Amino acid sequence: MAKKILSIAADDALRVSRQLILERAGFEVVSASSLEDAVAICQNAFALFILGQTSSPDEQVRLARILRKKSPGIPLLELHSHGTPYVPKSDYSVETLDGPEALVLTVQRILQKAEPASEKKRPKVQTA
């Protein structure tokens, strides 16, 4: 089953390319272009929120707070460029300049870590 991700970014080209990259890796992605759009749909059953560049760092921090309040327990991945992440409430961060492979690997690790034990593949036990 595909893991559903909400990806938020103000830039159309970045948002669409990120969605295509993640969908090719087997994820189901819903994109939002603004804080308002993200808030309207964030209570759907998402496994991960990805915060890309929005109109301002303050808006990004505000959105992280809202997502935490409306959907506690959902991991939050911040995408940043040129230095340190600036969303204190994010669980994970990845440098956008590291390329699409870094994004896919980070998302895979986060979702594997967040997967409930009942959904993880259990090793087969041989009985005598």
C-alpha cells in the first residue's frame, strides 16, 4: 500500500517536480500551494507532511504549528536550502541541494520508522 504524503510548497515547479519524484518512488502525494490549502486538507490520513519553501519562513513556522495541532503524531519533514533549517517543530530536515535521491531516501526512512509494528513484515519462523 502506498504511503500518503502531503507536500506543501508555494513554487509550482518545485511542488510538481517533488510530487513526480515521490510518485515514481511509489508514494501517493497530495500537493498544496498555500497555508490555507494545506490546513484545509491536512486532516486526511497522511503518513508524512513535507514542508517546502513557502512565501516566508514565518509562514512555514506557522504552518508547522498548525499541522502539529491538527494532526499530532504525523512526522514533519522540512526541506531547506543554504544552511540551517528554520522550523523548530520539524522532526526531520533535508537539504534541497542534495538532490532527489536524498529526498526519496529520507522519506523512505521516515515512513519505515513510523510504520506500526502490525504492518511491518515479520520474518517467517520455521516450525519443526
